Amino acid sequence: KMKLYVGNLSFKMTLEDLKNEFSKYGAVEDAVIITDKFSGRSKGFGFITFTNDADAQKAIAELNGKEIEGRELTVNEARPMESRENSRPSEGEGNAVAEPQ
């Protein structure tokens, strides 16, 4: 099993489009497009999990740098998500909302 990072996606690309594009290379176990939690709009990247590593490698070789919907994709093996504890503001710092004047 291998998880791939897919970057520089067109904001119009749907999850279905993404799955269809990658399933040409093998069995896709999971696919996700990351969206903004407030607006619901695509952030322009996502992840694809292949059941088979060889298929994932083939997809990287074929799709990294390929132009889809006018944008050149970045496709590589996903790195584990880094702990965000260090970047989170401490209690009461940086999370106040300024009232408009």
C-alpha cells in the first residue's frame, strides 16, 4: 500500500476526476482532495492511496509533471504528516479575532 501526494490540482477537479485519472494505473484504495474547512473550496492538493506499490510508482512516473486541466501536477510519495504541536500558538496567543473598526 502506498499513499501519494498530488499537488497543483485544478480547483475545478472533482474527487471523481482525480480517482479516474489515477485508477488508470492500478487499484485506488482511497482518494481525497483537501478543502478549506470554512469555504469548502479545494486547496489544490490531495492524496491517493494505491493498494499496490508498483502501481503507485507507475502513477508517479506517468503523472508527475503532466498537465491536467491546464495545471502541471506534482505527484510523489506522501510523507507522514508532521506534528503541528510546535507551530500551534500557546493559550491565548494569536487566536483572538480583531473586531473591524
